[in-house]
Amino acid sequence: MKKIAYIEIDTHAEIAQAFMNIMKDSSDFKVDYYFSKKIKDLVEENDETVFLSDSSMIMEQLKLKKYDLIIIGTVHRYFNTFHALVQKYNTAVIVHNINFSTASKGALMKSIFKGEVIYRLKLWWKEGLFYTAKAYRNAKSLLVLDQELSSDIYNFLPLFYNENFEKQENEMLTIIIPGGVSQKRRDYDYVFKTIQNLKTGEKCEFIFLGKAEGNELKKLEKLAKKLPENVSIQYFSDRVSNHDFEKGMQKADVLWCPIQQKTEFFSREEIYGVTKMTGNLGDAIKYGKIAVFPKDYPSKLEFIIPETENIVGQFKALENGRFDFQKEYNKKSVLKKLEDVILGLI
């Protein structure tokens, strides 16, 4: 049996969780997980071997065991640590922002003074910011979680499978907008305007399934008071728990994912579907939901539908739409593909 270490001491607890969920059924690989306290508190463990770790401990911890492969879930800080790690071990790094991962020293230096200056100076002074490109470049393998981002350089790591939830029957057309309610990565101003100007006799509910705060929360509170009787919205001013998120997603007749084409990471431009993956892709697969994306989002996937002008008519038409997620994304077949990819990295 091959041994793997999976390290997440930074950000993406949801990806670590997805890896744990699928790999627990593997009989070919034994995985040890190294999580920071923040990540450990966010994931649900189920008999996995989990070690508490951080950037000051991880190199010493890895010395004590022999692994065939080390997977790093996120390299968005602790660059000096990860640079040392990738030079010493057979390491694969999951890339979330391709343009950031290839940024030159000069580009990173300019980015320091474009936002969160104190935090970015800390990354430079204490965490080896200028090792960013080297940490990625010296890794034995680079991984992406969206097949359409894969290339000769970036290997596709299949993690997301369909959990085959039973479809709920709703009293009204229910549209779920998953993710934190922030204008930064999704165009919520457009969503609010669209809902406010709806002209339909259809009874429908829009659920903003993520925490709303600041300007977005104020706009939602205003919007709720202006809607006709047949249209309603639901939103949350606190963090949505995993349980409530799952419950909400199962309720969806269709997902509405108004992601902005362009976003930024560390003041570097990233383009969804080209240099960056959206988590809504994994949401659609996991919960077996057809998803409406902006028409400029580049995707060949059948369950990703480009938005049309008559949005409510489109939602209504898709309400009983069917895509056989189990055929392509059942757990057994996704696990087999994942194991084949990992075996190719060892």
C-alpha cells in the first residue's frame, strides 16, 4: 500500500474535506493528513490519521515518516517552508490561481503595496514571498481541480463526485445562489437588480446560500421589502454551517452562479474557467444540480448552462431538467480516476 501525506495549513478546508471523503474508500493508498488548527476545526474527521501542524513543524514531522507522495493543498503563504519541502520530497501542489503561481519577483513586489499592505509585507519579510514561483516550479507535479484548466503542465486531479441525494419537491421554484455574498468574486449587484425587476407570475424563491455582510447585506434587506408577493428571498447574516449548506443545496431546483469573469488574487488578475476554478463547479457535481453560469464562462460541461435574457423562464425550463451525474461522477469511477492520477505521480 502506497503512503501519501496531504498538507493543508493555509486555506482550503473544503478541498481537504473532499480529498478525505473520497480517499477513505481507497484500498491502494494510506493517507496521513497534516492540518493547521484552523483547518482541523473545519473538517469532519472519520477515522483518518490527522496530525496538527503548522509552518514551523511540518518539515520535522515529515522527517519521521516515509511517504511515496506529498500533496500540498494550498501554497498562498509560508513560501519559504514549501520551497524547502518541494526540493526535498516528491511533492505535488494544487494550484488555485495560475497567474499568481507564475508571478515574477517584480510583479509580486508591485502587488505588496496594492492592498493588505501589512499582511503582504509580513509574507515578504517572514514567509519568503519571493519564493512563490520557485515553490510551484520546483514541485514535481502541479495539479488543478477543473479538467478544463489541465494541460501538459497542470495535471487534472479528480476529486468531486455525485453523492446521489434524493431530489426534493418544492412548493415553488427554488433557485440557490451558493457562496459568500460578496461583490468581489460574484456579480451580486446584477443579481439584486435582476430579482428586483422580475416580471413574472411564477411563484419563486431565491436563497443566497452564504454569509452576507456589509453593503451586500444592506442591499438584501432593502430588496426583501420591495418584492411582490410571489417572489421571496432568503439570506444569512452569519456563516452558513456545513449542515445548513447541504440542506439548502439539496433543496435547489437549479443553481444560479453569477461569477465575475475576472477576479484578482494578490492583485494579480485571474480568469474563472481559464486560470482559476470556481467552487460552484464542485457544488453542482456533488449535489447533482444543473447550474446557470454567465454566458461568457468557458465550459463544455453539459450541466453548466449559459444564462439567457429571460432568466426566470430559463430557471423554469431547467426545473425538471435532468443530467445523469451518477453516470460520469459516481464515487467509484471518480476514485478509480483519482487513484490512477496519484499512481502516475509516484
